Amino acid sequence: MTNRYLHSRRKRALDLAVAVPLLTISAPIVALAALAVRLESPGHPIYKQRRIGLDGHAFEVIKLRTMVSGAEHMGAGMAVDAGDTRITRIGALLRRTSIDELPNLVNILRGEMSLVGPRPTIQVQVDQYTDRQRERLTVRPGLTGWAQVNGRASLPWSERIELDLQYIERATLRLDLRILVLTARMAVTGHGLYRGETGGWRG
């Protein structure tokens, strides 16, 4: 049974209390970053991708583009590794600082995502879930999560899913706040960034 906190008004209140001011404060940063992305490489600076969210419903996650246009059809496809040549110079900086994910705040305001939860994944990943792993779909996906602050890039896909399931079982307001603090620290240090999108899920 899903933890009640995950669907509570307290969690939604936290989402809005953080996302609204953060989106306002970060808007100039996102605008400048978008301009830098566009100047470095052709293509729209905003990248949208179909992801699977609460109860298996699809939505478009919004990010700043960090790779060359059409990157998902080149090289390793959806998987992203450290040193991936498809990542632009500006994109590498945006990934290191997690600025590329700030547009996710719009998804949070829409109610498609939460500040904390399992990262949203693509349909091909969901199609490989076991019955237990499908518990990830019982909550809103997050901007960050327990797996992101406990290994993220260095962990096999199955272990990251297990960490997400542990979060779902024990989530509290206090734990969410702890994850947000740890995430801010990671954004500053740039630790554990790669295979953070969809990489590593095939192994």
C-alpha cells in the first residue's frame, strides 16, 4: 500500500512552496542558459520528452537541451554516459549544476511531478518493470529522489529502482526535506551526474 504522505496535501504544499519562488528566482538564469544553448548549437533550447508518470499516464517533461539536436537518434540513443560526445560544452555545464532540470518546475506546478519522487522514465523502461517495480508508478515522479542522492549515476538500474521503492514505503515530510538539502549539495559539487537521465537501464 502506497504511503499516504505521498498523496497528501502536505506534500503538494511543499511542492508549491518551493517550486513557485524557485521558478521566479531562476527564470533569468534559465533565460540566459537557453540563449547560450541556442548560440552554441542549432535547434530549440527547450527539450521536451514523453515520460511516464503517476498511474502510468504520459506527460512531456521540460528541460533545457544539453545535447545536439536529434541526439536520441545518434550513438547510444537514450543512454547518456560521462564524456558523451553528443553533450555540448554549455550542456555539460548545465548538467553539472543541474540547471538543465530547472524547467521541471513547470511540470511540478502542473501537478505532473513533485519535488521529490522517482525520476520520470520513458515507456521502454516501464515496459520492462516487474510487478514490484511498477509501484514506482503509484506516485508522482520527482525532480529529485532517494536514488539520486544515494548513488544515482554509479548504481545499476535495478538498484536505483529499489531505492525508489524504499522511498515510497517510508516517505515523510522530514525525509523530503533531507533529500532536497542533499540534492542542493550535489548540484554544487556536481557529483554523480551521468547515467542520471535514462542511462544504465538496460543492464
